[in-house]
Amino acid sequence: MKQLSTRLFGMIFLIALLGCNLINPKEEIPAYIRIDTVQVVVHDIDKGSNSHNMNNIWISVGGENLGVFELPVLLPTYDTGMQTLTIRPGIKLNGIGASRIAYPFFKPYVIDLELYAGKIQTVTPVTTYKSECDFRWMEDFEDPGVSFNYPDYTDTVFQNQNMVVKGGNYSGAIFLNKKSRFFEATSRYDFDLPRHAVPIILEFDYLCTNSLEVGMYIIQDGAAVWNPLVKIKPMDHWNRYYVDINTTVNSEPNADLFRMGLRAEWDQPDSLPSVIYLDNLKLITF
């Protein structure tokens, strides 16, 4: 009788143990991928500086897309073992968080990496421009002359200076005050830009105490009409901005050419002077 009770107790204990394992199964431990920043390498002088603002990444592990993430990020994944990671740096187009896109002009970063459950592995994507990139216009303010034209009504022009720079030795400065209230500069050349789904981005570094309007003249049958694109607010540190040009170009199928432009109007209270610094401007497409 005692032996039967012992066996019965053992069976009950085993059933209870199995039940607990079914209710609370052993949890799988993920591997972790840490990405803090993206490194950009530019070897060719005709592609300009390596300045960028890649603040998010699009990532896939083992062919499975994990999504888009703000940097820095710590990503868990249950795909352990040797995996292929594909990382595409991304930007905020027109400065809008909801308009994040994978930057079309940089090569994706691809690496084979052994992932271990419970282990954090840091990856720093390294990228460069694709060979097919077409740099239609660049201005880094390093030369004495700049590639801008100025209309007659503008009160001030770019001044190359070396006190506040993003990269290199010089940047362009626009000084605005009570006597110099209005500024406009346009690209020296008009551009025949590709239509359809070809990406076109105007990008630059800026630091300013005054707002700045970025736009373009749409030229058709000899007439040039100003089309504002974005208005950039003052920024107390250097920031790189990416302006979508493709959407406007495609909305004007009858246009002959396009002329890039910048405008500013002195908008500081209490008669305070203001300044806009620009550097490393590029108009890129394919």
C-alpha cells in the first residue's frame, strides 16, 4: 500500500511538472545588434565632403526586414548563428520625421555576422556614394568665387568666411540686419532634371539665427516662376538638411528647366542682426 502511494505521488508530481512546462514554456533568448552611428567615406574630390545626417537605418537580418529605426538603437533578433545583415542608412526628407526614406545615393552595408543568444554585438555601417550618382551642382565655399547669381533687389550676398565652418576651411555666410533685409541667390546654371521616379535631392549643412526659404524657379517658355519648397527654422548647431526636388519636378511636366534658389528676409525682433551659415551644398540625382 505504501509502495502504491509512493508511485501515485510520483505520477502526480510528474504531471504537475509537465503542466508547468506547458503553461510556462522556456523563453527563447534573443541576440542583440547595437548600431550607434553610420560612417561615410568619400574618396573622390568630385563628390564633395562626407558630411551627412543619417539618423535612422533600415535593416534586414537573414533576408527578413526588421523595419526602420532611429539611431542609436539596440535591436533584438531571434535569428542567431551566421546571418547576413543588410543596413541602409536613412534620412528625414524635408526635415519631417514622417518622411523617412532610405538614402538613395549611398550603398547598402552588407555583412555576415555570427549572432549569439544573449550577446550584444556592435555594428558600425560604413558606406559611400554609389558609382551612378550624378552630382549636378556642388558648392563648398572653398574657392574665392561662388556658383550663385544674385538678383538686383537683394541687399546682401554670400561672404566666404573661416570663423564658423562645418568642414574644410570656409563656409558661406549671409548677414542680415536693418539695412540688409532681403537676400536671394540662385544657382548659376539652370538644370534639365530627370522625371518619373528618379530621386533628386538638394542637401546642405546650415546653422542660422534667421529662417531660410529653399525653392526653385520653374522655367517654361522663357518665363521663370518662383516655387517655394521648404522654410527652415533657426538652428543653433550645424545640421544637414535634405530637400525633395523630385516631387516638384514631376508635378511640372511642361517645364523646360529648373533653377535652384535660396531666399531670406531679416526676421529678428528688437533690431537684432542675424546670420545664416551654409556649407557643403549638393544637388544629386542619377
